[in-house]
Amino acid sequence: MRNGVDVAIIGAGPYGLSLAAHLSASKVSYRIFGVPMSSWRNMPNRTWLKSEGFASSLFDPASSFTLARYCQEHSLPYADVGIPVPIETFVAYGIEFQQRFAPHLEEVAITSVVPVADGFELTTEAGETVHSKRVVVAAGITHFSFIPPVLGDLPRELVSHSADHKDVSRFAGRRVAVIGAGASAIDLAGLLHEAGADTHLIARRSAIAFHDAPIEPRPISQRVLNPRSGLGLGWRSRLCTDAPLLFHSMPKKIRMRAVQRHLGPAPGWFAKTRFVGRVVSHLATRMKGAMRTTVATRTKGATRTKGARRMKRATPTTRARRTTRRAVTRTTRAAATSPAPASTPGTRSTRAAAATRAAGRTP
Ligand SMILES: Cc1cc2nc3c(=O)[nH]c(=O)nc-3n(C[C@H](O)[C@H](O)[C@H](O)COP(=O)(O)OP(=O)(O)OC[C@H]3O[C@@H](n4cnc5c(N)ncnc54)[C@H](O)[C@@H]3O)c2cc1C
């Protein structure tokens, strides 16, 4: 191919970099584009990976530069299971992986990919044209953040996505509603509370499905019945991680059902400390709409601000509506293991959730 390569990799996150490491060790010519670990660099400071240490390595052909190895070389705390991996450690590890295994990375975005007779023609944001026989799109989920239409009427300065917040300190002293009950929501709500924001969590589910803290070593019967995998405990997860091609070969209907039913939004076990007993939760609450109003605070002798409405006695739902008039953060994050009970219920709805759990029902 004229002026071209066999493979172009778009994206320099864990997958793009791991593929580059493998291609570097082969005779395949390739180029890789993107800012290394950029999705991870933009995640909120002072949070942790949900995956355990053993499940958070990038892949070089010899599996020589694992996260365990990186932590050992840099004298950082590490355990295969049980010590949460700080985002900062993971980013630094990914960048060192890139420098070792994909040193020719081009930190430029690809703006278009067009099929041509002998492959593809890619254009970089710098205007260069690249020919490639094959293209691997490893662009991650950054471009797919979604804010539900129910929040669409709010002005952009009042509504944002969890992916927009690396640093939440600007919310200090403000009232913020976090929509969702997955890992990003719970992490952010805890961080917002710590930063001094009056934080309210609004979610449709009636209980927050925190992961169980891992306990190792486990008895052999438990290890057989409920094996550990990179996605959590259980044979289903183990099959997904250890036999992905088996899953891939299944009929679409079965695969779609598995994706819909297996796992789901769930915060890591370590997120409980920051959240439970601190953040006000409005669970089992479905949002019908959100709008901007001027809200009066009814203090003695004060008059209501023009245009403000008298508020009804707060129920979780009305409180939820009120809080959504403030800055709103919507979250998306999936990947989980089995849900575990939350502790120290703090609101009516979390007490209801605890009752649900006590009755043995899975939220
Ligand atoms: C909040 C959050 C927490 C998560 N926690 C975990 C966890 O603990 N463990 C886990 O295994 N997974 C976790 N995930 C899932 C995680 O996204 C994936 O595991 C992993 O990042 C996927 O890697 P990737 O290489 O496919 O994509 P990404 O890491 O998203 O990397 C994509 C790369 O592509 C680049 N790119 C995008 N568009 C272009 C373009 N046009 N041109 C050039 N480059 C481009 C970006 O700059 C970026 O570097 C989490 C996700 C989120 C959102």
C-alpha cells in the first residue's frame, strides 16, 4: 500500500495501547493515534478503580509489565485483591506502559475515516492523510456521554455529565443533585459532599447496590461455586472474561439478554465510607422534569422572591424536583459484581431499601 500501514489504531487508552504493544512485537506495520489515557486523566481526582488490582493491567505480549510490577517498581501499595487502585496510579502506569511499548504514539486525533479501494483513508486533526489496510477503533466511551431528554430544558451551565468533572471544588457551597446510583454517581456524590456542596442523590432504584468488600482467601468450596473473575464473582462473569469467544459465538438474542441482565450499575465497596450517612438520598424516585426557577428561602420576616413558588412539605419527590433545578450531574457507568447491602441508612427511602434487602430481595 502506498504511503501506508497495515493497521491504524485510533485511541490510546488501555485497549489501544495493549494492541500496539502486541503489534510492536510482530511484523505488522502500524500507527497509533490519540492522547494516552486521556479518558482516565479526566476522571475525578481522588477516586479509585472499581476493578481489583489483578484485573487492571494492560497487556504486553509477555505479560511482563503488569500493574503489580509497576507498583513494585515504584514502591506503591498493591494487592491482587482488596487494595483499591487510585486513578492517579492507573494513569501513571498507563503512560509508562505507552512509553515502553508504544513510544511512537502520535498524540493527535483522527477526524475522519473513509473506506477506499485498498483499505481506509484517515485524516488527522493536523490535516495529514494516512492510508491503512485495517483500522482498529479503540476510542472508548468518551464521545458517548448521554444526558436524558428529561433534563434537556435546563441551561447548559446548570446541567452536566459526570464525565465533565475532574475537580468538583467549584460546587462548594452550592446545592447539587446527582442523578443515578451507579459507581460514577456515588463517587461524585461523596466527593461533592466532601467539597462542601449540599448534595442530593436521586435514583430510580430503591437500593444502592454497593459491591461486597472482597475477603480472601476464601474456602475452596466458595472458590469453586463462586470463582473470582475480573468482573467480579461467579461463573457467568468468569465465562465472560475467560471465554469471550464462546460468548461471541452465541446467538445475538442470548448475548443481548445477557448484556441486559448480567451486572449493572453498582458502586465499589470502598465508596460507602464517603457516601453512607453523608449524602441525602432520594431513592425510588423517577424524575418527570426539571426546570429553572427562582427559589425563595422562607426565613422569618423574609418575603418570597418574585416568581418563586411556595414549596410543599418536602417529600423525597418534591425535594428531588427542587434539587434538580440546581446543577445536575447525570452519570453513566456500568460494570459490577453482585450487589451487597448498604449500611447506615440515612433517609426514608434508604430505610425502605434496607427493608427490601432484609427481606432478601435483590434491588
Ligand atoms: C468512570 C469510569 C470508571 C471506570 N472504571 C473502570 C475500572 O475500574 N476498571 C475497568 O476495567 N474499567 C473501568 N471503566 C471502563 C473503562 O472505560 C474501560 O475499561 C477502558 O477505559 C476502556 O479502554 P479503551 O482503551 O477502550 O478506552 P479509553 O480508556 O476510553 O481510551 C480511549 C482513547 O481513545 C482516544 N480517542 C478518542 N477519540 C479519538 C480520536 N478521534 N482520535 C484519536 N484518539 C481518540 C482518547 O483520547 C482515549 O485516550 C470505567 C469507565 C468509567 C467511565
